[in-house]
Amino acid sequence: MKRQRSPLCHGLWLLVLMSCQALANWQDSLPGAQILGSGEFRKYGFDVYNARLWSTSRPLANDQPFALELIYQRSISRDDLVNASVREIKRLAGTSVSAEQLASWQVQMQQSFVDVQAGTRLTGVYLPGQGVRFFLGQQLLRDVKDLQFAKAFFASGSIRVPATPSCVSSCWAWPRRLCILPELARGLW
């Protein structure tokens, strides 16, 4: 005999599932993470965002998870963020990434990013062997289980942190040139 569940029971299960996802935040992926460095990006004298690099290990190693947190200081459309990221990945990867792969990653970014305005906090969490998770504030936007994309997005194999307080290029695609104050730059990457 088949037992029917009431709409109330279905509603309670839905509420429980939504609560579990609401509790997920980027810090759950990096328990005990600490800020390893911070910087700001300005373009033509205008503040674009403040950035913070988080990790559980110091010095940061390419095989360790980390989080890149951006707090935007102005409005930027999702399309502009995606286009800047695609341009930067293409510039860094050159011919090692096919046009088809880049197009696929562009779709991933369109699904992972949002329009931002002053105060918007976007965080990308690099998880070695898994991929990347994107968060808006503390809310998970997307979990991209594509390690090749994650490495290309963060350019984790080739990041060098310049020991100058001048900063980065490209809106969300900045990780290639994370600029940190000199005393924080030592030992990273």
C-alpha cells in the first residue's frame, strides 16, 4: 500500500533542504582560513574593488585550497566580468586552451557570476583536485567541478605576487596579478 505524504510534509522537507544550503558558506570549504594578503584595484583612478586572499596554509602552495574575496566598489555587469575573465584566461593560456574550451568556460562563468554594485562581495574558492566554488556573500552561487577551468581561472600554476602596492587588471579575472603589500607578499607562490 502506497502512503501519500501531505503537502505540509513536503513543505517541511523543502524547508530543511533550503536551510542546509543556506548554512553553507565559503568558510566551510576552508575552516580556519586566515587572510594572507589584501589589495585594491583601481582603474583610471577609480576604485573597482578591494581584494583579500584567504588560506589555511602559509606560505600558500599551489596544491592548497584558497579563497579570493572581492568587495566591489562600483557597479559592473555580469557580462563585463565574464568578458574580462575570458580575455585574461585567453591572454595567459594562449593556444593551450581551445576556442571550444574557452566558450564552455564562458558559459560556466555566465552561470557563476552576477551583476555587482558597491558593497557586493564575490568569493572564489579554489579546491585542488575538485574545481572552484563561487559565492555571493555567504551564498553558494555555483560549484564548478572542472579542475582545468579552476586552474585557468586562478592561473594557479603561474601566479607570482609582485611585492608592490600597485595592483591588478581585469575586474573579476584579477588573480593572475594579486598585489599585496610587500611584507605579505613574501612566501606566497
